[in-house]
Amino acid sequence: MRTGVVACFTICTAMLASAAPLAAQTGEGFQVERYGVELRPDLASGAVSGRETITIEATGADLRALVFSPNALTISDALVDREPAAVTSGEDGIVFSLPRAKQPGAAVELSFAFSGFPKRGVTLTPAGMHTGYFACDWMVCLQNAPGDKADLELDLFLPQGSDSLGVGERYATLDLPGALVLHRYRSLAETSPYLFGFAAGDYPAETVETPQGTLHYLNATGEPADLSDLFAQTPEMVAFFAQRSGLDLPGGSYAQLLVPGREAQETMSFSLIGKGELDREREDPSSAWIIAHELAHQWWGNAVTTQTWRDFWLNEGFATFMVAAWEQHRYGEAAYQQELDVFRDRREQLRERGWDKPLAWSGDYPSLGYRRAVQYSKGALFLATLREEIGDEQFWSGVRAYTRAHAGGTVTSVDFQRAMEEASGRDLAAIFDEWVFGEDGTEG
Ligand SMILES: [Zn+2]
């Protein structure tokens, strides 16, 4: 963000160049209803193994193959509706061939074994192992399909004495032979695969109850840390975002895992918070962003999720703006204006370089930095500008209506425009065309 840290990884949506034509593209012709994963992570080496069952519904005619995001795992023993099925894994994707073509509406159950070393998305620490963002590297899923929210059931087989985090709730913990303990998680709401995640290790932890939900603080750094001091502002932030969104903490609880370095990444039910970034921020609390930004994603990004990466500003512009709004609430107008100045500077730099693109622009950016400047900073500046344009009361009432109406679902920029038009009683086509869709008013 301001610091240039890798925060909330933005995504390369481009498909890898195809060496040989596939029967279908990743995720084409079906939608996932449920992922069920039995996972045995090796907390020492970072290797994973297990078995996965995916339930899908066919949406395209004559569906002959299910293609998932590529990863480095070895896939074997594939079954489609309990019949053996062919599987190939390459840089274009993992392709499961269906013994018989399926028609729209047909349900298919796919299951297979997997093992190997995930190429990305898994981090080992002195305390254990955690994941962030690249879920489809340690399981099989659709990494770039935020609009295909699905249920996740994750069974983690862990050594005795390990604590864990997962998506949704841990509904059972069972002792098994061989000094293993099964930690069973299930999502409480359909979740985009990039928000799947888990952590397992020996984590000192604290729990704090707030009127809006339960907070857990865990330490994965392997070093002593005063968790309640480091995360002291979180309860007040939860109250602020709950008030602004009109919704209590989604799922009723949220965990922050303190990790080494400057990592910053949300998952559905917990976030990775880099100790290095927190230490830097403590020198200037009024410009702190990491805790507030990742927490804001629990509402904007996780509960209300962009349908495609094209409208990713609805995740990241919102989270970035909400940090500024929090700072205004907590530290006053000057702190808010200071954030807006940063957004304006970023936009000015984009302008000078000819990359001041509409927020919903779907082309390729020359670098992640340009893309972030548009989707994070210009996105946040647009929300501040819209707030100014329609007035505080209408703005927050529109944000609340939008968040409540779409919680659990997915959105496009048009959904947000409609909510703000309804709240303000105004036609906002001109300002949305200028900032979001481009001058011609088309969404390209
Ligand atoms: Zn973010």
C-alpha cells in the first residue's frame, strides 16, 4: 500500500498461454457447490497430502471435462460419481474427464487424492504453518473465480498440541490414533476460493469478546508478543465497521494471526498481520492501516465480494477507504485528509503516466503497482468524492443498504451504483461513468 508492501495480493487474471487446446477453460461449464478436503499438512516441511471431494452443477451443454486451476500437486485416484476418471495436470489446469457428457443442471461428484509441495500460498514459521490467498496451490479449486462462492468443509489432521484456524467454525475436535487430532471446519457462508485458508501450529492466543462478535489474537512469530496491546484498537474498529455496514462481524468471530515480516492478507475468517508492519505503524498510529484494512475486508471483500476481478475495486477501494474513514472517526479530520492526499497523489502519478483508468477497466496493467493505484487508491478516492457529492447521511445510508443487501453474495459496480442512487434519490450515471465505467458509459 503506501509502504509498497505486498498487501492483499492482487491478481494476475490472465490465463497462461495455452500450448495445446483444452476441451474447456478453467471453471467453464460448471459451478462448484461444495469443496470437502481432508488435509494432512506436514508442519515441518510444508508438504500436504489428502483427499478432496468437489460437488459441482453443470451449467453448460455437453460438459465433458472439469478444469480447475493449475498447481504443483500430484493428483491421483480420480473418481467421477464413483467411477474411475482420467485426470491430467499441466500449466493450463487440472483436467478431469467425465465418463459421460453432462447437461445443465446435472450434479457431479468428483473425488481424488493429492500430495506434494504447494508452490505458493503456504508459509512455514517457527510456530507452524499458515496459508494465504493461493488456496488452489494446496488444494484443488478455482483461484480466479471469486464469483463462484462455495461451501468449504476442511478436515485438518494435526499433531497433538497444535492449535488451528480455518474457514467458518471448528465444529469438532477428535483425538485419533497415532497422536493425531482431527480439527473439523465448515464454512458458515459460501466463500470465494481465494479466501480459503488455514493455519496450524503452537500459537499463544488471547480471546476478546465484543458486542459485535468474538476476536481471537494468535502469535505465529515464535517470539514473545503482547497480543492484547498490539491489537488493542481492534474492538473499537469492529464497532465502527459494524455501525458503518449495518452488520455485526460476519460469522460472529474473527482471528488475527501475528506472523513474521510485513505480510498482510485476509482470508474468510482470519487475517495474517505482519509483525514488522505493525512495529512500523506504532511509530505513527494515525497512519496505521494493516489491522483496519484487513478487518474491513470481513465486510467488503469477504461478505460482499466482487463477481469478477474487473470490479476488484469494490473489495480493495472499499477496504482502503474504510481505513481513512476509521482514522477520521478515531483521530479526526486531519488524519482523513492526509489519507485522501495520498490517494490524490497516487492518482496524479497515474495521470502523468497515462494510466488513470476507469475503476472497472478490464485491460492489462503494466505492473501490479499501477493496478493497485487504480483499484485501491483511486477506488478509495472515488468513494470519498461520492461521499462529498451526495452528502454524509445519504452516503452512509447507501453503503449500509448495499452491504446488507449483498452480504453473502457477489456484486458488480452496477449493484453499488443502484444502491447509492436509491439512497441519494439521484441519478449518479455521470459520476459513475466518469470514475468507474469510462467516459462512454460502457463497462469496458
Ligand atoms: Zn485488501
